[in-house]
Amino acid sequence: MIRIGIFTDEPLAAMGLSSALAEERDWEIAGIWDDASILPALAEQTHPDVLLLDMACGLSLRQIAQLRQRAPRTMVVCWARTIQFDLAMNLLELGIRGVLAKTVSQQELGELIRRIAAGEHCIDDSVFVPVPAQTLRLTGRERQILTMVSLGMKNREMASALSISEGTLKVYVSRLLQKT
């Protein structure tokens, strides 16, 4: 049984999403919430396996970090029309499991949630707000790290794959964030 939580301030979107997700026999809606101030406590109490966060609601990184601290086993998935690249990088650093487009089909959403519940990262880079290539002057190493981050790799995995220390990796990530 996969327990799913939904956070959005759009009642009709919540109702439609809840109805679509409820069609899966092995899924259960753990809750639908619209108050960011109590979201971490609600997630801690209800224990959703996957929590879909509507990024249009204006959640701060601090609120998402609190959510991750209070409900560490919940796999957080950001759901957006568009998202700034640097925000997505910060969210991945906080441990979110996915960034999904609001335009996915019901079937695609079902497949993505199952993959996320199984422990995968799912990043739909079509939601990233494009940054002109000439604005970002990335080194080859920075491009490698950017690709790995978009795949949802953890710092330890990236550092090992690149044969560098985690400290060096963090310097690269910090520089990437400054450039975006």
C-alpha cells in the first residue's frame, strides 16, 4: 500500500488529483493539505510514503527542510509548471525525490509515483525555466556535476564517480548555484 499526501492551495486541483490517484487499488490518500505552517506536523502524524508538493503555493526552502526533518521517511516530490533551476538544485540538496511537471498524464504520474516509492529519483527537466547558455559559463566538471544532480545522485555518489572529495564537490555545487 502506497500512502500519498497532497499539498496544494487549489481545491479543484486537489480533488482531481485525489480522484485520479484513488483509482489505483494499492494506493491510499493519507491527506490533502493547504496550510504550509502545519504541513511538517501533519506529514509526521500521517506518515505518507510520497508527498506531492505543489510548488505554486510558495513553500520556502526552510519549510521544506523542516518537512524533511519531521518526516524523513516521506519521499517528497515537487510538482510544478515551471521551477527555477537554482531552486531545483537546492531542493535536491534537501533530499527531495522528484520534480514533476503538472502536465504529466494520469498514467505517467502513476508510473512516476511507483518509481519514487521504490526509491528512485525522478526529475523532469522540462519544468526548469531555461537559462540562456551564454549566461552560464560552465566548466566541463560543472556540467558533469549538473547532470549528476539532475539525476538525483547523492553527494557521496557523485564524489566517488568523479574521484574527488565530498568537500570539493560541495565547492563545485556552491559555484554552480552562484552561476544560476
